[in-house]
Amino acid sequence: MRKADDLAVAEQTRIVKRVKGKEVEGITKTIPERVVSETAWSDGDMSRLSVESPFECYILHTNREQYADGTQ
């Protein structure tokens, strides 16, 4: 969070990280922010995906981790 962020829109977010092979859970405050497709992401940036569709459909979501050594 930045000093200029509006605390009224801050959300508590559960974050799970893998540290030395073990899952470590924590709670942090985040500020939702819309980004454009050209946004440059940095290592460690968090994202949340929200999808709205004008018609009924199915959405396939896969979560595939890639570790620092390049393995998946």
C-alpha cells in the first residue's frame, strides 16, 4: 500500500507463499486497481482476475506454478 491509497477501499487478502517447500499463510491489505493490457508487471506483483460476460458461458481456469529454478 502507498501513502496516497484510500484506506476505505483496502481489502484484507489471504496470501499463501511457499517458503523452503512449506506453505506459509499471511494476511495483508491490498488496494484493488484496474490495469490495462500493456501494464508491466514486476516479480512479486499480485493480481486478481475478474471476468464479466454478457452471456452465459463456461470459463476454464488453470493454475500452474513456475518455480525460481524454472520447473513447474
